[in-house]
Amino acid sequence: MAYGFALSALSDPTRRAVFERVLETPRSVGEIAKAMPISRPAVSQHLRVLKDAGLVHEAKAGTRRIYSADAKALGDQDRDRALSARESIPAFHRGMGAWWPVVTHHVAPEPESCTFEARLGGRLYERGKNGVETKWGSVLAWDPPKRLVFSWELSCSQELRDAKVEVIFTGVPDGTEVTLVHTGWEHMGEAAIPMRDRFNAGWATVFEKCYVEYANATA
């Protein structure tokens, strides 16, 4: 299991809270959900990511499934292929066309590619096979190799169009911890939690799987 994947699995604040719950003591999905403001399906999704990263183990106890964690798992990951912070930002923005699964995660029909313009005010957009460009967002902060922030405008809803994504690159002894934080849910009222869970599930595929696999492969 790649060290970068373990770190990315804990980059989401809600998932980190789930991990901390089972680190305290083994728990079932229901016990975790009861103490958190998220649904049982959302807890199960986070646990699947943590299991894939080798941070959580599952065991049957009668009709229930109990999840436990071992903090030492963070130190047991393969660190040989980690990128430095200075290398990680280019892997994120220059390599986006290679690691973003545009075939399954797109806005317009028949997408062909996606681009991240690496500058303040630059665009994130996809280009269809017909040459039409569809904007995803704009770069709001550009501070390599530490961080970048971009708007996330993939909806006609003004509430969703106020969302922002911040990506933070932190150097650690054996590579880089890359943290993605998607904010702006407070504008959505009662719809905030289910919408946040939906987007978190998307980031689990796009960021925690596709980007991490690409970054590890290019290290």
C-alpha cells in the first residue's frame, strides 16, 4: 500500500474523525454514525476508503461488522515512492489531464480532456470532442509549492457555485502530505450534509484514488 494513499485517506476531516472513532475502540457502523452528524451509508463509504488504505480492519461479531484501527499502520506504509512537496503541485495541475477520470467525471457530453491553468485567475475546464470548453472553476490562490485554491462551479445552483477547493502540500520526512478541503456547504442549509457526502464520495475516487495512483507512479 502506498504511503501517499494512507495520508490521502486521512485528508478528509470527516473521514479522519471516523478513523479516530475506531482508533479509540472497535465500533460498528451504527455506533460511529450515532456520534457523528453523517448518515450510516456515508460512514460505510469512509470506512471503505480507510480499509483500502490499510488503516481499518473489519471483523464479524454475530450479525454485526466491527471496525478497528491500528495507528501503527501509518508507519508501515511503503514510503519509497513519495513525491516531494515541490514535485507534488506539478503532478496535481500539470498532470490533471492524465489522472482526472474525465470519461466518468465530467459536465458536458462527450468529454475529451481537462485542463488546469497554473496561474492566479487561471481556469479549470474540460474540452469536448466538438471543441467546446466547459468551465469547472477559477484559480483563486496560487502559492506553490505550499497550496492552491480554486472555485468549484459545476452546478447551476448559486449555493454550489460558492464552493471552494483548497489543496495543501505539506512536506513530511518521507514525502508529502496532500490535503484537499472542499468548503462552502454552509450556504446550502438542510441539503448541506447529503450534498457534502455525495461530493466526498466523488473526491474519494478522483483525488484519493486517481491522483494518488498517478503521483505514486510518477515518483
